[in-house]
Amino acid sequence: MSSAPVSASLKLFVFLCCWQLLLSPYAEAAVVLQYHHIDDHSPRSTSTSPALFRQHLEHIQQQGFKVVPLPQLVASLKAGEALPDRTLAITFDDGYLSVFTEAFPLLRERRWPFTVFVNTKPIDEGWNQFVSWDQLREMAKHGASIANHTVTHDHLVRRRPDESEEHWQDRVWQDVYQAEQRITQETGQAHRLLAYPYGEYDPELLQLLNGKRFTAFGQHSGALPSSAGWQSQQALPRFPMGGDYGTLDDFRLKVATLPLPLVGVSQYDIVRGKWRGEEHPLIHPNAEGELMAPRLRLTLADASVATRLTCFVSGQGKALMNRRETTVEVTSARPLSPGRQRFNCTAPAGKGRFYWFSRPFVSTDAEGNWLPE
Ligand SMILES: [Zn+2]
């Protein structure tokens, strides 16, 4: 048989397939939700009331989202597989007791998978606000993935006074590795999935975890880009749902978001005076003792998205934006306030949906000290 007809039909298939992808920006959208407490009486900023959580789940069900285990979602991303639109993963950080008492019964009813990122120290020490290993095993029997949130829940990016880089690396890796060991000993699971305590990371941490083949999530919002070369698999976004971030209106908008169609992101390196591809989330005072506003350069796949893009800086309102065709430079009018801050960028994507992208920053005060927490 001649190969010509095969080749022609293959060309037609590739043409139709890729054309379809171009026409359908929704073909590869996945969102990861991040909860802490599902409780009316815990600290508001990290809590979702059980009644509201139930409403979230009802919306997910009504809208036909496909709820998948986070390890499976990550494996698809790594394999470069196209994800069905409205793919969703549900995660809980810290392993609070209310995940077992409030969230688990509602999720089990629906046979939906979910992931609990645990700190192993409070569980090993039997702190009463936290789940036990028995409760985690019970949830695991019904589709829960148990993943890593370190042993201690430290600020991993904070070096100790006079600590060498080698010592820092060793200390941080032990915090991650020992949690992974405990999870495997107690549940038999080993996903190499980490949620950064406080969502804080820096380039050295991304590199360390990449070398150890860990995938890691922050707490900056946004839809997951599939196979995006510009985004580190150690700095993946999730939508925090605690406090005001999880109101039903916000929830409806956020679960339906799409990844901003980006070709590249670079950040201005103030010390070296040039644009660089990697993320630099930590803001320290410069040699003159000033805190400088971060600058990002987003290169979009489409100039029409660039014109529709709006960016906000936490605590400051609208960001300063400078657009040139497919490129948008984004900065803040003033230096960021000390603590965790975000640049959040959105653009209408049609049919009431939004593209969403965010970058997290952690700034010291003007003296170079971290905020006490
Ligand atoms: Zn946490």
C-alpha cells in the first residue's frame, strides 16, 4: 500500500486537530482549589463555612466540572496531555480536623477525589485541631491523596542568620523529605507533591525541588497552564478559597477561569539591570536601602488579549501597565508593602469567562527584616 493516502489523511487530521485547538481556547483549562478549615469558628481568613463549601460543591456538580485527583492532573500536565475543559482538583492545606468532620462526608457522598497537604509534626504529636493518621487513612480509602506540606510549616525561604546556602538547602530538604517519608510510612502514598507553607518560594527553592523531582504548588491564584514552558512545575497556582476569596460569586468566576495565553514572562532584575526569565518573588532593599517595585514583562500569544488585560497589585489597586502589541509591562506605582503580595492580571475570554494569571511576591521591610508571623 502506498504511503501517500496515509500521509494526506494524517496532514488533514493534524490540520483539523490544531485548528480546533486554535478555535477553542477552552480545550485545556484546569483549576486547583485551595481550602484550609471548613468551619464556622476558625480564623476567618483561612476558613470556609460548611454551608458555603456545600454550595461550592453544588455549583461544581451543576456545571459539570470533572473533579480529578491532583496527582493525575499533574501527571497529565507533565506528559503534555490536553486536559478537558473544566477539569478541577480540590485541595486542603495543613490537615485540620474539619477536613475530616465537615468536608470529607460531602466529598465521599459524591465520590470525588481530593488532596490533603499535611504537616506531619502536628499529626505525629496528636495536636487536637488536626486530623490523625487513622483519619487520613480513612479518607485515603475513599479517594484522598495525602501530600506534603513539610514537617514544620516553616517559612522555607527565610535563611537563618549566618546560615550558609548549603546548610539552608540541607535543612529545607530534610523538612520536605522527612514529611514525605512519614506520609509513605503511614499511608503508603508517595506523590512527590508539595504545597509551600504560606505559598512562599524563591528561585533556589524551585531549583532544589526540581532536582528532587518534586512538583509544587503556591497560593497565588490562576488557572493551570498546560505544558507552558515559561512556568516552573515547582510554582503552580491554586485559587485560595478562605475568607472573602471564596464568596459564591467569586467562586463561580474563579472555577471557570482559563490560563492567560502567555508565550513568556520575564522579570526585571534590579541588581543585574536586565530582564530575566526566572521568577524572583523575594523583594529585599537594594544597596541604597530602598525597596523597589517589581517589574514584569508578559508576552501574550495574541495582541487582542494584551489590550484587554487588567492587572492589580495587592493593597494598591490598578497596576501601571505599558502595552506594545503582544507585550505588556506591569509594575506597581509604589514599592510593595512588607509581607506577601500579588500581581493579579485578568482579561475577558468571552462567554463570561476570564483569563487569569498571578505572580506572588514576598517583601521585607525597609531594614531588610521579614514580617514577624
Ligand atoms: Zn499551610
